[in-house]
Amino acid sequence: MLEELTFGFPILSMLLFFPLVGGLILCLLDDDDLIKNAALAVAGLELVLAIVVLLRFIPDSAAMQFSEQVAWIPPLGISYHLALDGISVLFVGLTAFLTVLIVLYSWDTVRHQLKLYFAALLALETTIVGVFVSIDLILFFVFWELMLIPSYFLIKLWGGGAERQYAALKYVLYTLLGSVFMLLGIVLLDLNYHEWAVAHHIEPSYTFDFLQLLMIPIPPDRQVLIFWLIFLGLVFKAPLFPFHTWLPDVLIEGPIGMAVILAGIKLGTYGFIRFSLPLLPEASQDESVVAVMMTLGLLAIIYGAIVALIQPDFRRLLAFSSISHLGFVVVGLFALNFQGLQGSLLTMINLGFSTAGLFFLAGFLYARRQSTHLSSFGGLAKKVPLLATFLLIIGLASIGLPGTNGFVGEFLILLGAFEAYWLYGAVAVTGVIFGAAYFLWYYERAMFGPLPQGLSHAIADLNVRETVIAVSLSVMIFWIGLYPAPFLHIMNGSVQALVNRLDRGSVAETGGSLGVRREALGESKADASPRATSLSPHPSPLTPHGI
Amino acid sequence: MTFNLSMSGSDLLLLLPEMLLTVWLCVVLVVDFAMPRLPKVRLAYLSVGGLATVLLNLLWFDRTGVTGTLFADMFVVDRLAIFFKILIVIATALVILVSVDYVRRFRFFKGEYYFLILMSALGMMFMASANDLLSVFITLEFSTFGFYVLVAYLRDDVASNEAGLKFFILGVFVAGLLAYGISLVFGETGKLVFSDIAAAPPTTGLIIGFLLIFGALGFKIGAVPFHSWIPDTYHGAPTPVTAFLSIAPKGAAFAILLRMFLVSLATLKPAWVLLMVGVSILSMTYGNVVAIAQKNIKRLLAYSGIAQVGNILIGLAAGTKMGGDAILFYLLTYLFANLGAFAVVIAVGNLIRSDEIEDYSGLNRRSPFLAMAMLVFLLSLAGVPPLAGFIGKLYIFVAAINEGLYTLLVVGLLNIVISMYYYLIVVKKMYINEPIDRTPLPISTPMKAAIYVCLAGTLILGVYPQPFIDWAVSATLMFSQFTAPAALAVPPTVLPFGG
């Protein structure tokens, strides 16, 4: 986890800024068709870049790869430090993939201020990629906050609902409220490092670098405080029940593209697995912390599923199903074992195909019926067989049918949960049943039975662009469902390192003696792939070693 | 105490920036009298040119490290003074640029306006150099005289007259408090120079004296509970004067506050930290909460300014050298963001003759440039990364947390959320609402120049703050020997900010 590999080419910086630059160039164009094509080209090239990163990524390695580091604000120890490991690399691919699909989806569904829309969307992509590639906590926070600005405009200007003004403001203020506490937590981490560095005469004495922070002891009681502060930032964004109230509003009032991103890219839970668990291992294993997190996760599963059961509006149903799925992710994370973490990580990726995919289909339905309310559906399977088929495929993936990606992720989570404590697993399983119930029941009412009154005219089935979206999602669903090995290999190394760190506790607890870490260095060098070069960012006693 | 007022050539050199400015303001006044046909805009350019020479002079001082004291330690030139003088000169130049269009509204005394602005700037430059309590009194009054006239400059406008009167009466009252406080401190210690007072034992008289002085300076910076003049004065005064008032006097007063609290009162820190925490919390919370209800953009910025002062006071509450650095850096970020926001308000106000937030509806359609600039400035004021305001807030929070001021910090963070709400309301009006009138808004060249400078400042300070932080750090080096030992856990030679 502490080892860093460089790539010799700043591919992450390119990945990070390419959409933003593309979006700015878009602003210079005037012709609507040209703008659409250019947006597609930018998103497509970004996807190509992301695929290159995925192909060049060394699987089964815990190392931070493609590392880039430049000092940004040295007096405060803030650096522009980018890197990817097995935990974050898949999210970058997912973000690029979904953005391409959103551009395709928006082709003829967004009708006004196209230029601004695509520029905002691409800027949003940059900030999301930024969240995943940042290894410096302040840099991470910068992108985390920056996300709000394009999101705010996307919801407000292109949202479909009448209450979108309110939804956008609610979204920004809620997440901001959480974020300020997270910032406090981050600053406390820095302070802790500062105290330790001063006591050990280490310069520079301030750092926000994740890898540097990993190497110093944090007293357990302070860890718990920091954990809860960061927790507030993450759960508002995630959003975890009971901090979720903005989510249904935004998903319904905002544009489909925004809903896909919010439901598909799990930034909040990523924050837990990226920062909270490794930085605060003692706090994460604290009995009361685990109990609270598990309870919240299980409550979210059951609450989300039950509320989803009675929703007449498809997008509202999806919002609550998303909350329920997020509960699974949290349960997997705080099972704190290999299967649980692996399952959570895979499920976060899966949701980007299944839940986000369902939002695309909700968008297709909306385009046909100008509503996603049950009253305007019924018997549609006869009219739009292709749409109905894809809705079933992606829906079944979302409820975790074997053979689809949802099954692999949820199975691993349940395995991990049972291993941690059988009761957690037992309660979580009920969520699977509820999930099947709400989706299948809704599907039956929407797609079969009598046609709604007044629907006499023919409605078109999926057009080419929509089919492309649905097919590419289905391909991913079956790929992960039937042959998850490549994905699991990518994440295994980092997940194993995380489990090891949780077992051993923070380095502090081993007395912070350099000897222990030197041993570990020997181990990690043996693991390192021959074509990789180890890089130590700071010539200080704190040179990163393997843990 | 003996006063030696004889001056050598090198002593005079220390006064060069002030003397230059004095020459320039006389030139402006004389040119205005001598050439009545001259377009007044030339006077503005003349003033900016003059300020540029002063700025060059100050930058030269900063580079070569000119330091020294004059008039029996009453007047000091050190890195801190130079920093604040540069801040004031930049603010003055920007204010003059944004005034050009506004001045056309005045019916009389258009030329004298620039003279008065320069005179206030001169007073504030002296404030930045004030090193004893007497010079604090003289310079503070000197700088305020110009403002008394400027605030009431719209002669036929009731609000402007009301603003001027309120500002004047309260200002005079505060001058009385200041004089009384100074007399108490002098009576207790027999000393006037800040560093001499540092050795004095804390007596009741000394503490009451300093409280009174703090009240007077609190009035200057507009901290709660000394803020009552701010909303009406900001609202009624000509907008460029409001913009000037909102930054330059605050900067100059913070120079004095820093010298007073980090030098004279450094040993008494445990006693005044609580005072600072209280004033800071009150200012932030009051400013932000009341700002929410404002319908007028100038009043909104007035209250947001009160809250920003609360934020800056967090740095003073930290009471360390790092707190001082953070204040300096924060003031720089505030200079560009706040002046920029006011520049947009002036540009819009000149064209639509209104400062109501309602009239900002659809600004994006009428002038995308102004709307975008306003968005950047407001987000920077709110502290959204990666703009300047974020780094400023972060710096100040880190300084405070190093001193364990957790309560203050939590209040500060919550206030960011509150402030975001009302800034977003303005953003919403500009971008989402439909414009009532769709005519595009043209912007004059000097205004555009000022807005570009502010935009550049806001972005550069956010994205590449390093050189500016270094500058702030080197400007406050003198405090390391006075602040409490806790701040010196690291020996000065290896201070993390040494470079």
C-alpha cells in the first residue's frame, strides 16, 4: 500500500484534465451537432485513456501505481499527488464509461444550452476522476467540493422536475455540511502528524499526504474522533440512511445524467475504503464503531427496500433501492475481512452498471411517457419489447441474480458478513429477498397487464443510441457476472494489504520502530514486479516502505 | 524618555513611499485645479500611475530588506509594515479603477474624490507603520478623516448623508475611547512603544486600557459587537467607497492588532484568547445569519464582511506566528475576492442603477463575463476550493487547530455552510432566473482591468499560493520571538516555513 510505482508519463494528469480542457474547448463551438460530436469524442478519448490505464495496471499488487507528485503548498504540506491502486483504478474506468453513455443518452434528450450542459458534464467528470486519483487529502477534498459546482448547475438548469431549485440547493448544502466536518477531520490528521514529526525532529512537519499519514501512529481515542468527523463527510455524500433525504429529491428533480452519476459512482463509500479504514484501523475495528456502522448498514438495507416496495414512481423506487444497496456496501466494508471488502468494492462498481443502468432505462421510459409514474405504465412489454428485455436484464442484475454481476458482489458481502458475525449476514440476506420483491412486483405492473388508458398511439422501441447504451451495460453485467476474475485480480492486492493493515493496526502500535518497517520493506520489494521501480517521494526517515 | 527628531538621509529613505504618495496626491489636486477642462478620468489614471510608483518603491523595499524605525520608534518600517502597505496600495489602485464610471454620477468635486481616496490611503499606510500608541491614534484618525467625507459624497442622497453622519458620530465616539484607552495604558506603564509595554505587569488599568483600544480597532474592522455602523454606512456610501472601506481600513487595523496582541500582549495571551474566540464566534455567526435575510447586495456584502472578519480573528485567537501568517494570507485573498465582488456590484449598479439582489436576475444572459466573475468571487468568499478563499480558510483553521481551538473551528466550519446558502442565492439569481430586461451590459475598460486583476488574484492565490504564503511567512518573522514558547517547539532555524 505504501509502495509507489511511477509510469514515466503523467497519464493520470492527462486523465484528470482532459475532460475539463475538452469541455472548455467545447465552449468555443457554436453548432449544436458539432458540440454533441465533440463531447462524444472527448468522453470517448477519456474512456480510451482509462482503458489504457486499466491495461497497464499491474494486477495483484498493493502498490500505488502511475504515481505523480509535485509540491503544491509546501508550508502546509499539501502536494499534487496522484496515484491509483487496486481500490481506485476501477472507479476511474467506471466514471469514463458512464460519462460516454451519458453523452449518448443526452444526445436528443437535452435540448437547451447544449454547450453549457456538456461543458458542465465534462467538468464534473474531471472532478470525479480527481476524487479517485488524489492521494493527498486536501487535493481529494478540493475535487470533492468542486464536484458540487457542476452538479448544482446540472440539477438546476437541466433538471426535469418542478422542485429542482430546491433539490439542487438541498444537495449542495447537505453535502457541504458533511464536508466541513470532514475537513476538520483531515486537519486533525495533519495536526497529529505535526505533533509526531516535531517530537521526532522530522521536516517538513506538516503533511496531508495519505501515504505519509499512514506511517505515523494515531492514538486510538483521537482515531475515533477523526473517524466520526470523516464519517459525517462521507455519509452525507454516500448517502447512508438516515442522511439520505436529499437523494430522492435530486434523483427525481435532476436530469437523468446526474442521477446516473450520483447513483452509479459511490463516492461516499469509496472514501471509507480509501481513507477511513487504512488511516484509522483501530477506530474502524472499535467495537462500538463497528456496531454503529453495521446497524446503519442493515437499517439502510431494510429501510431502503421496504420504502422502495411502495413507490409508484420508478425513479423514486430506484432512489430507495440505491439506498438499500448502499447498505450492503457498508455491511461488507465493516465486516472488515477480505471477502467483505472485496465484495463491497465489487458491488460499488456493479452499482455503476446496474442501478445507473436502471436510471438510463428510467430515462428511456420518461422519454416515451413523459413520466416515470406507474400510472403511465402497464402492458408496455408488448409495445416496447426491447426496452422491456433490457429492463429485466439490468433489473435482475440489480437484485443479484446468479450469472449477473450483482450476484458476485452481494454473495461476497454476505460471505464476509456471515464470517464476521452470523446475525449481520442473516439480517442482510433479507434485503436480497425484499430487493427481488420490489423490483419484480414493479416490473410486472409496469410491463405486463393492461395498457394504461389513453395509450392508443404506438410508442417507439429503443433507437440505436439507446440500444448501444443498454447493450454495453448488459455486456459489462454478464462479463462481471460470469468471469469476474480480471476485476478481482485488479483489486486483490490492495484489498489484501488493507486487511493486513487492519490486522496489524497502525504502525504506531508496533512502537513506530524503524526496524519493524525495514523488515516489511524487504517483503514488499520481493513482491514488486520487475518492471516496476520503487519511488520514495521524500528523502526523510519517513521514506515509504511496504507495511 | 528623550525624543530625537533629527533625521539623516537614510532615515528619510524609510519615509520614501509616504513622501511619494504625498507628492502624488498634491499633484492630483493641483492638476485638478489648474486644468479644469481635463477629463476627470485622466486624474484617475494619474492617481493609479502615482500608486504604481509607490508600489514599485515598496516592492524594492521588500526585496532589499529595508527596515528601521523613525521618530523615537513611533514609526517602523519592517516586513510586516511593507506587506500591509503593498496591500493598501493595491486596494487603492483597484478602487480608483472601479470608481472611474461611478464618479460621473457626482455633480461636484469629481477631482477631489481621487485626492481624498489617496489621502485615506496615505493615512492607512502610516497606520501600517504605527509602532506606538500615539502614532496609532494619529494615523487612525488621519485615515478616517478622508472616509468621513467620502462616505457622504453623494450630497443629494439621503442614504449617503445618513451613512456619513452615522459613521462620523460613531467614529468620533470611538476616537474618544481610543484616547482614553491609550491614556490608561500610558498611566499604568509610562510606556507607549508596543515592545516596551510587553514587559509591563498586567494591572487592571492596563487591561481596561487595552480593552478600550481593542474596541476602537474592533470598530475599524467591524467586528461584532462594534459593527453597528457597518450595514447602513456600506449601504449608503458610494459603492466604490464601500469597496474601499471593506478592505483597506481592515488591513491597516489588523497590522496594528497584530503588533499589539502578538508583541505587547504576547505574555498575557491566556487572558485574551477567550476574548478573541468570543468576538470571532459572534462576528462569524451574526454576520452570516443576518446576511441571509438581505435583499440588497451591498448590505449582503456588508454582513458577509462582518463574518469574514470573524474568520480572520480566528488567526488572532490562535495568537501564534502561524496565526499571523494566516491572517496576512487571508487578507490577500479577501482583498481580491471582496474588491472583485464590489467591482461587479459597481459595474452592474452603474448600468441598471440598482443594488437589489432581485435585479441580478439573469445577469448571465446580459453579461456572461460579469456573472462568471461574480460567481468566482462569491465562491472564493465562501471558501470553495481551489479558489483563494479556500486556502486562506484552510491556513487559518490549521493555525487555530494547532492551538487546540476546536470550538472555534467547529463554529467556523458550520458558518461556511451558512454562508454558502446566501452566496448561492445570488448565484441562483444570476444564472437561473430569467432576466427582466435583456439588454446586454457593456463594461468600461478600467472596470474590466480591475475585474481581471481580481480574477487573476483569486485564481492564482488558490492554485499557486506558495510564493504568497512565503511572503506572509517572512513578513511575520518578527513575531516568533514574542509569541508563547509553545509556538517555538521547533527551533527557529528549522521552522517549517523557513523557506
